[in-house]
Amino acid sequence: MSQAQQTIIKTENASLMDKWCKRAFISVLNHLPQGCMTLKENGVMVAQMGDLNSELQAEVNILDPKAYRHLLFGGSVASGETFMDGLWTSPNLTNVIRIFARNLPVLDKWEKRFGWLTYPFNKIQHFLNRNSVEQARKNIQAHYDLGNQLYTQFLDESMMYSSAVYPHPEANLA
């Protein structure tokens, strides 16, 4: 079975919880004061949220309805985790991050509104994942071994990057 067929089946079998989370997620993002987010499911437009006339446009394509639950209850951390887990994609990840960055007060309110529901679970999970030598190894792998999928979103074909410190705006690298 192809990935597209699997994804369609997952979407058709969305649980009531996933459907509720989808409605709540769209409701939260409707209040974005800056930027416009187009939400798609498997390439089909579901909603446009935020300032529809904004120059800053981003698109999120949900591939698995479980993404809504994780995004709603997991907040900003879950947005990165669900991307890395392949629950959603974007043709321009940079613009998605820009919209999130420009709307931090709305997103912080969202995390406070729903985060308390997962707080006890997160505390238990944090305790179970305390840092033994083996757990440290797993944590390092989970946080630093990101693979090329992320880097191809913002690096060119050579996968090279560099940085520089400019002491003043007129400085150059010479």
C-alpha cells in the first residue's frame, strides 16, 4: 500500500477526539493577528486562518489526524516533534516558523489553555526519562541526530552552512 493510500485511510478513520482537536486547533489559529496559515489535509485545503491579506503566507499539510491532538495539547514542542515524526509537512517550513514566532502571545495563551491537561502525564514521563547514562545517549540522539530531512528545508544542495559575527552593519567578511 502506498504512503498516500495509508494517509487517506488514517484521515478517514479519525477518532472523535481527533476531530474535536482539529476544530479546536483551527479555532486557535483563527486568532493569529500576523500571517496567514493555510491548512491542508493530504493536499486538500481545509481552512485558511489568521490575516488572509497578510504578505506572510504559510501552508501546513496534515498527513495524520493524530497531529491535531499532539499540536493542541503539546504546544510548541509538539509542533517540532510532529513535524519530525512525519505527521505534517510544509513546502515552506521557514514561513511556518515565522508565523509561529510573530504570534507568540497567541501561542502562549494556547499552551496555557490546554497544557494543564497534559501536565501530570508530562511530569511522569519526565521522571521516567531522567538522565541515566543510557537515557542521556537517547536524549542526545533524539535532539541532535536530526537527519537531513530538516536541513534540506533551509540549506542548499551542498548542505553547507556557516555563520559570522558582524561587529557593525557595514562590516563584511573581508
